[in-house]
Amino acid sequence: MQAAMDETHTDILIIGSGVAGSYAAMNAASLGAQVSLVTKTKLLSGSTRWAQGGVAFPSDPNDIPSHLMDTVRAGRGLVDEQVSQTILTDALIQLKHLIEIGVHFDALPALEGGHSKPRVLHINGDESGLHLLSFLHSQLPSQVTTFENHFATRLISGDGTVEGAIFWRDGDPAKPFAIHAGSTIIATGGVGQIYSFTTNPDESTGDGIALAYRAGAKVRDIELVQFHPTVLRNGGLISEACRGEGALLLNKNGERFMTKYDPAGELAPRDIVSRSIDREAIETGGVFLDLRPIEDLEHKFPTVYHSIINLGMDPLLQPVPVEPAAHFLMGGISTDEYGATSVKNLYAAGEAASTGFHGANRLASNSLLEGLVMGYRAASKAADSFKPASGTFDQGAIPGCSTKFQSIIRRVMAGSASVTRDEQGLTRGFDEISRVPVSAAESSTEAETANMRLIALMVLKGALTRKESRGSHFRSDHPETSAEAVHIEQRIGTSGSITG
């Protein structure tokens, strides 16, 4: 017997409380909407709070062409230049607004990899994401009702329209809760937890993308997973800004090597740096980051410094070992420049969405920028009309997998779809994860595992389909970049689509 369903209604439902979801909630409320902001853990959660890099705002209107050029160059042919131009233009409007409402950015912009000039604004050094998100939460008005520890199990949808979502309070199937909404915005972040080594927090299991896919939304370029090049063995990343301040990459022999692979050296785009580190580690036995050239490291980058000290190393005395780790998803739920998906009344923003801004390789610190702009835009579009939801929905079984399979999914993805890929490994990985059984979920962790399974299969399928090397996606059996840049779309109900 199914548990009794509690229900409520709102104008706009936002799933995810990171930078995109929180800024969307602020804007929607300012436009007169009643907003429900829902997160599966605590309000201060997700990847935003761990972002060491700041926000890559253009320094002024004259810098927009240069910033666009850097973004396009990093994106390896898949950047939508028209969309990106509008995002960068709107970014200056959002910067002005943030300063007006009280955000205090550090005085000097930082230089990060792939940028042709210093333009990345930090907040309190390498704690930018935490301070930005905490500030946004402090500004949420009374029209925003927040729900913590609510796990989204399915979107309420029918006839190609989404009208809210069903949640399990405290992750308990015995506590179902429906929020009916005129519009729904997914801002649930990325998918890093499908890999065994990632910078992403535990909650980054691709839930929102899985929900949208099952509701019929197009998912695009999900195989394009960016690997952060300089990550400590505990998953803590060393900000790209450190290399902007002079940190050097050394192989096991103590030799600098990046200029062999790119004239920009340590400041080459992330895809090149990650592959170069991977190759040097194989050839020499390891790669290290020398942070000693940075003056006043412990004060400029306190998070980095203390992370290394806590691992029993002293970056002021010796280089520290680093390796690439799954970091950011460039693909996701396909949207237009206003965050609208292919399903009516469903929007997406932030890392869960694919706008065309990041292409095949995200430019450093463009992520918080996109989260702000697209969160604002999605809310504006969603608030164009507050249409009452019909209140009809299917409370059927939720897909689930035994949590014991999480470690298998992560191991397979790390071996099959990491920095370097090939058809044999991808096919083997797809077959192995396909064999993970799916049944009715009896807990939120089982539902989460089913989401991880679905996302992993989509990444593998996309990587098999993309028979080229482009940006973060490197196929050793197809090392050349195709003359024509194409998007890889996946949608349930189409030929060869993935279920479960």
C-alpha cells in the first residue's frame, strides 16, 4: 500500500540550492512569484560551496570580445557563440546587481588557465563559492519557502508538460510529498559521483538530469565531462589560480613538461593539462605541483594550503602530488538561451544544463558566471506566466538499484570513460553497467544509485557515439577532431534510448 501523499502548490519550483537555484529563487521572488526551493541535503550544499575559483566576469564591455574568444577557443568548436555573447553581456548586469546588494569581491582580478588576461573575481581568496552561496541564501526573501532533506523522485508530467515534482521527505518513501508548480527549474548540479575519483560532493549523482530525461527532455553532450588537472589524493582540488600565480607542474624527475604539450604551459586549457599530466604520470611515475613560487601562499590560498597540511605535507617545503579527477559536466539537459528545455514548463540552469556556453571544454571560472546568468534568466522566463498546475500525477514505482552497485559503477567509469577513452573500454563499461539490475527503490540511496546507473550509461553511450577527440573527450582510437562539430543528443523513447 502506498503512503498517503501530502501536497502543496507553488508558482515556481526550484530543485537545487546552489548558485543557479538560489539566484533563480531570488529573481523569481522579486518578480512576484511564490517559490519553493528544494534540496536533497542541506541548503548550503552542492558543488558551489566548494568552488575555489571565483567568477569570470568580463572586466568591462570592451573585454567581452576577448572573453568570448577565450571561451570559444577552450570550447573546441562546440560553443554557441550567440548564446555565449548574451551570457557575457548579461554577466556585467549581474555583477553590478551583486555589488549593489552587498557582495564584496576581492580587489584584484586573478588570471586562470585559458584566459588571455586577469578577469576572475574572487571572494575571500579561494573560498569564493562558499561566500557567494552563503550570501545568496542570506538574501532569500519571505516569498521563498525552503525544503531541506527532500529527495526528488520524479517530475509530475503528462502531455509533454511538467507540473512540479514528487519528493521523499528525509529520503523516506513512507513520506511522499508533491509540490505542484506552474513552472519547474532543475538546478541540481553535476554527475561527478559516477566516478571513483572526483572533486564533487556526495550529492552530485545526476538526479536532476535523470528526472528530466525520464520526463522526455533532451539531454545533450553528456559524454563531455571535464577533469580538473590538479587534484590531491583526498579529492581536494588545487585551484587553477595557483598556476596563474606561478605554480609549476613537474614530473617524477623534477622536470617541467607543460610547454612540450602547449605554448601556454601551465596555463593551457584544462583538457590539455589533464591529458599531459596523465601521460607524464604514466611515463615517469607521477606528477607534482610546485607551489613554492607563490608568494604568501598560506594567505592567498588558505583552503589549498590547509588541505595540503592536513594530508601531512608542507607545500612551502616541497612539491605535492596531483592527478586529474572528474570535475565538471559541460553537457546536460539541453536548453535554449533562457533555460527552457524541450518539455513545456520545465527549465534547467547551472551545471545540470547544456546551454552551449562551455562547448567541449569549460573555460576556468565560467561556471559560477553561467549559474548566475542562467539562473536569473530561467526564473525570468518561468515567471512570465504563473499557470496553475492540474494536480493530476502518477505515483508509480521509482527505479532503484542496490547501493552495493555504486562502487561498481564508479570503478567501471574510472576505467572506461576517464581522461583517455577507446571503443573497447567504453563498450566493456556499457555492457557491465547495463547488467546492474533495476527494481523498485525502497530508499533514496537506491533511487540515487539508479540515477547514477542511468547517467553512467548515457555518458558511455555518448562517448561511443562521438567518434572523435574534442575538448575533454579524448578517444585514443579516434585522436583527430572531426571537421564538423556536432552535438550528441539523447532522449527517452528514441531508437536505442536507455531505460531504467
